[in-house]
Amino acid sequence: MKQGKNPTRRQKGRLERARLSPADWLIVSQRADGSVVIQHRYTNTTRIIPASVG
């Protein structure tokens, strides 16, 4: 899997709306349908935030 990057200001707001802490999550990729693939900074678990959240 790709290396995660720090979220931008806009992505931090999206993580907060998904009730996740932006300090603990890294952005892996953005999909064409608008969803975002994120990875936890410490546990390496992967989640997908759907486009409807942001």
C-alpha cells in the first residue's frame, strides 16, 4: 500500500465530520468517486470515507 500523507486543511475538516481525529489519520489516496482512503497513523488500519461525508 502507498505511504500515507498528512491531511490538508480541507481533509482535516472532512475527517472531523466523520468523527475521526485528524492527528491520528493519514491520507492514502482520493478515489475518482470522491471517497478518501485513510490509514491510522499508529495501528495501520485502513478505512474509506465515502463522498457523502465531505
